[in-house]
Amino acid sequence: MKQDRKYLVLMGLFILIHLGKYSIDVGFSLQPYMLLLFGYYLFHLREVVFEKTTEHEAAMYLFYLYYAFTGVFSLFPASSLRIILGFILVICCYLLMKSLIVSFSTKVIEKAVANAGLLFNGMSLLLYFYGLKQLGFQLSSGGDEDVRMHGVLLDRDYPRLIGLLDDPNFYILHNTLFFAYYLTNLQTRKNRYGLLLAAVCNVLTFSRGGLAAMLLIVVMYIFIKRVKIWTLLKTFSISIAAGFIISRFTNFNIFGMITDRMTGIGNDGGSGRFEIWDKALQYFLGSPLVGIGVFNFSDYYLRDTGKLKYAHNTFLEVLAESGVIGISLFLIMLAFIFAKLQTGKIYRNAPYLYLAYFGILIQIFFLSSIPNEMFFLFLAVLYPYIIKENLTSRIRP
């Protein structure tokens, strides 16, 4: 009974971590998964285990410590203080998350990933079509850039899937772990259906950076595992055929929309990203050593342009806000994680985590994601694979 209850908490973590739009604003976001972790360990304090710190975790803590320190140089200290409190909260949740996940065998963790992915994508797709139904299957915003209805966002001429989230660009980031797991475990029918469902949801986001990351994951897996392309085509054949049928008999021409979206990057400046990235470089050049201060980019941009925008590039955001020192620590952290993936032979033992890492790197190039709960979930799931003594669980399946 205890094992079953704790497994439900694990499943709850893998689901609630995607429900950030239902967070409580207390100056920073108090999210549902945080409440789950604090609530569970409030009554199971003895189960909290602080595992040894690995090299990549030490590099991560050092980066966040320095990144928070740059708030000393910020022009907008209130913003810096708010995100610093957020850093503390998220890292505390990471420690609790790791303590929970490491208490299970890797087989149980993978079972939870597979089941949570089906729920996440299934519920998101249902919300998407329900939202379209509520909008009368109107596929254009009619000039408005942001029309939301349940699981759909009408962004100009694209009906973009947001599902359980509130941003289509972050949807694929949240789906990366699930997509990579299904892709690398096609032996069962459940995982083949899971891959189709995850792929359909990803495509319906019309996220250029996300779709590029998804394509990279597929190509890398074919290269690493020498998977025959025909095997994957057979898996995707149903969704490809369904897409052609829907495009033929309705006005939902998904292939045409994808083509327009991908080829339109030169016309829309990457949805305004090129202009924003130019500003980020300007702010960096104004203070190249220590940057403008943690979480100050949006305030600077609002002051200079009258628009509230994020950097839409984690690397440039870190560079602008923490300078050469901060970006160096950030890259060192990423390099240590990659080293762990290599030395731990994760590409062989858990290829879904290996692929997910590169998928995340591609996507954060187009997103502002410091801090991001999915990155910490990835690290927490990775931990039991790289610590050999934890491969045998305290809780058996």
C-alpha cells in the first residue's frame, strides 16, 4: 500500500509539473507540483534523503549562486529579488524531487514516464479539439495575435496546441522527455501509440524551434541505434495518412500550415526574436563582465521599447544578465552534464535521456527558461542512472 501511494505521488509529479498556468502568484510562481512535494514530505519527513552531490550538480549550484549574485548590479532590484526567491524555491523542489525519484527503480521510473506521457498528451489533444469546437473550428484569429480557448491558441493564422500549458513553444519542451522515451522504446504497442500521440501534439504546436528539436532527436536516434527508417515510417504512417485525409476533406491543411510556418521565418523575423536578440547583445556589450543583473532583461526592454518581452534565448539571456562570467559557468554546467551522459553510457543504458538532453538544448536556444522545471525534472530522472548504487531501488516494482 505504501509503495502504491508513493507511486501515485511520482505520477502526480510527472503530471502536475506541466500545470504551471494554475500556479499561485506570491511574487513568484508557487506551482502545483511544488505543493505536491511539500505536502507529501510534510507527512513523510523521514523519507527525505539528500543524496551525494555530483560534479554537474555542483556546477549547477555554482552557476545559480553567481547568477543570483548579479542582482547586486541590477537596475531593477525588485525583479532580481523575486527571481532569486524563485531560484531558492525551485532548487529546494529539485532536492525533494530527486529524493522521491531516486527511491524507485529505473523500471518504475520509466513506467511512470510512459503512463504520464499518455495522460499529458491525451488530455492536451482533447482540450485542443474542444477549444476548436468552442471556436466553431475557426482556424484564424482574424488579425488578433492571441486568442485562447481551452487547449488552443489562435496565433495569427495558426491554431496552435497549448493543451495543459499556456504557451505552445513550451509544450514541446515539456513533451521532450515523453517523446524521447516512446521513440526509444517502440517494442510495445502502448509506446508506439504514445509516440504517435506525442508527435501529433508536437506538430500541432507549430513551434519551429520545437519541431527542429524533435527532428534532431529522431535523426540522432537513427544514427546512434542504427534504426531502420522504415521502422519509424511504419509507426508514423497512421498519423501521416490521417493528416492527408484531413487536409483533403477539410480546411485544416496541416501540411500547408507547417510549410508556411517554417518558410515564414525570414518574413516575421523569427516572430520578432531577431530584434530581441539584437537588444540582448547590446545589453551585454554595455556590461560585458557581470551583465545587467539577473531577471532584468524584460525591464530593460520595456524601458527602451515600451514592450514587455523575454529574451527568447536562454543563452543570450544569461549572457546579457550575467556577462562573460555567468555564461561561462552556464556552459561549464552543460558540459559537465554532457560528460556524465558520456561516462555513464546513458546513450546505451537510457537513450531517451541522452536524446532529451540535446532536445532541451535546441529548444532553450529559442526560449527563456531560467529556471525551468522541466530541466530540473530531467536532472532528477537522470540521477539514478548515473549513480550505480542507486540502480537497485529501495521500492521494488
